[in-house]
Amino acid sequence: MARPEPTQHTSPTALPGYPATGRIDELRATEYRHLDRDGRVYLDYAGAGVVAQAQVREHHDRLLAGLYGNPHSENPTSAAAGSLVESARRTVLDFFRADPAEYAVVFTPNASGACRLVGEAYDFGRTAPLVLTWDNHNSVNGIREYARAAGAAVRYVPLSGPELRIAESDVVTLLDAGRSGLAGRWGRVGRRGLFAYPAQSNFSGVHHPLSWVEVAHQHGYDVLLDAAAFAPTNRLDLSVVRPEFVCLSWYKLFGYPTGVGALLARRDALARLRRPWFAGGTIRAVSVQGDWHRPMDDESAFEDGTLNFLSIPDVQFGLRWLDAIGVDLVHSRVGLLTEWLLERLTTLRHDNGRPLTEVYGPATGKGRGGTVTFNLRDPNGDLVDERLVARESAAAGFSLRTGCFCNPGAGEGAFGISRESVRQRLLARVDTIDQYLTALRLPTGGAVRVSFGLASSATDAERFVAFAQSTYLNRDVGAASPLPPRLRC
């Protein structure tokens, strides 16, 4: 596999502050050396973190050193598994600096599962609307179906400006919408809806202010904070920022285990949720003939069936591993690489002076995370089909992401899609993504996303820029070979 030569411009290693992050390069050479096998370059940390060798060793040693059984029992192996699960809960709360008297940890299959728990059990209704930002992952967008089924209003806060940020004034306006009818009953209704937004966009990398949690509280709303893209490289302190609900996927933070996520919930908010069903492990007692059941009175009432008790202890090890490295250190490294990549991408030019890339979202590292989303343009100014970039980058050993990244609102904002053009009646006969793009007269179905994380190095960033230059600079791709159909947005 031919490796493109690194860019001739100043390396990220020359940036002020980079030497102070050298601990990550030491780990890259030891615990993460498999990242450099066969000339590959991993640039999809927003999709999944990478596992350290120490995590695999710990999992192996723990399973062979002990015996663990289904925790829904009182026998010794059940007690052993249950003890490890409860220890993991405490570690999660410690990591996020959450008071155990205020917050509970509900283990879920992933962040999507955490969102579903809130959506299906929240008391939506005429006086309890749902307010979302455009810039939400589909796992959060899907909550609107529960809200609408309960007769609740659903309102979206739009993106504004080329940086794809959201104006706080627009947030306040949407939170206030419809409030007049409740003004006389305000003292009795207390919280009157749910506000859901991401701390970091998985599309543009934008950091949306954590201060909006308190803004929403002041307007009488509960808050669901999607921290899946934020937590891997940023400190979330729940002793300072106190949303009712936080959704997480652990593999996003440290690669392993998959299939385990969490809902961090304030206990008073968790007590107000009403689940529409029950399952094994969530009830204290149930009768078939009597047609009644009594749910558990703690967080286990939201954990359906048997927990992944063999992997949940890996969450504890992963959090301690990340804490030992230092979230702030990872944040600094990722910030430096992101700033450098943005500067390089936005200054690359074809020989005729036209830009090689169009970056979506902030063009600098201010107020953003380590996710950089863009499209490539040829010398004529035409967009390079993201499927071609996916195919050619994969052949060169790069793992990155293309598409809309399950964030349709940010995609619609980035590509300038109007509300009128996406009305359902206009797209009634659309069955495929390609037909959708044709109906909207869009030249491409998505973008290219590069994202940095825990084990990212300067070489990763340099090699990608070298690849983009050597492959697409001054190249007319109009006659590219046929590409496969798009399967999803």
C-alpha cells in the first residue's frame, strides 16, 4: 500500500502545547500500536473509540480469575456479578462528578437505548411539549414520535449562519412558544416539557453551550443532554451542569465494550418517568391472574432483562483508564490536531485558485470538538461525490466516515435545504436516498467526516492531508467510474 508523503507545511508537532501531550504518543507506541499495523490510519473516533491492549488483558484476566452468574439471584456467582455492576455504577458517578444522592446510572445497550427510555416514559402531553435543536442525532429526533403520540407539540430550534451554530435567543423563543396558555397555572405544573440537544454535534463538531441546561430550567423544562460525542474528549461535570438526563455510549469514550451505554438521570426526574411496559428484572412482583405488577423502586426498574454483566465491569476499567490518561490531556491533543487540520483544509487551492475543500461548521478550533466535516471540490468547483472519496480513501488505508451521520437537521442546514423542499407531500414517491437527492436537486448525498480522539497523532493528520492533496488537487473527477447506490442517509 503506497503511503502519501506528509505535507510540507509545519507539522502539528511544532504547534505550541503539542509536546505537553507527548504521553499520548507513548501510549500510541505501546497500548495502541495495533493502530499502525499495515499502514492504516484511523480517523473515525466520532463513530467509535479504539480499544487499548490493557482493556483486553483486564477483561481476559477477570473472566478467567472468577466465576460470574446472572445477577438476578442470591447465589455466590450472582452476588459476584452484582457487586461488579454496582461498583461500575459508582465509578460512572465518580467520573462525571455526580452526587449519588442526586443521580442514578441506568445501564442500556447504547446511547440510543438511553434516549428511548426517556422518550417512551416521559409524561408528554398538551402542556408538556418537546423542544429539540436541528442539530440532533436521529436517536434523539426519534423521541418526537413518542411526544406526538401523546398529543404534545414538537418544536425545532434552527441552525443559523455558516458555522452551523444555534442562537440562544432562538432557543429561548422556542422554549417560550405556547407558554401564555399556561401562565396562570405555572406554579402548579412545575416542569412542563423536555428540551433535548447535543453537547457536541456529531456532524460539525460544534459545542452547544452547556449553560442552556440552566436556561431551559429557568423556562420550566427538563433537559436531555446528548453527551455521546462530547464526553470522549471533554470534561462533563455534573456537579456544575445538572441536566435531568444524559445519554452515553461507552465505546465512544474508550472503544470497548460495545453493546453497553448508560442513561445518567437525576433521581427526581427518573421517579417521574412512567414506563409503558415491564420486563424481566424491572419488577418486584407481578400477577397473571390478578393482572397487576409492582416495579422496582430504583434504577433497575429501567434495565430490561439480564444486564450485560460480563462487560459492564469493563466500563469501570475504561473510565479509570481514561481518567489516568487525563480527559483534559486528550482534549488538548484533539484540539491541536483539529486546529491544524482546519487550517490546512481551508487553505488548500487548485492551481486555478479555487478551494479544494468546503468545510461545514466552524473554520477554527474555537467552540468546537475534534470532528471536521467537509466536501471536496474539483478544479471546476463541482463537488466530488462522497462515495468516490469513501472508496478511494478506504483503498489507501483510511478509516473515516461519509454521509450525513444520522444527523439530518445539520445536513439540511449545511447543504442549504429549505423547509419547503422537504415537505412530505413533495417526497411521497421517493423510495431511495438517490431519488431523494434528485428530488432536492442536490449534487451529493453527504459529506466527508474526519474525527480525532484518544489515540490520535500528528502523523494521522499529516497523512490525511497528504492523501487529499495527492489524490484530489487539480483532478477533474467528472469521469469517475460508476459508484454504488447509497443505502442510507
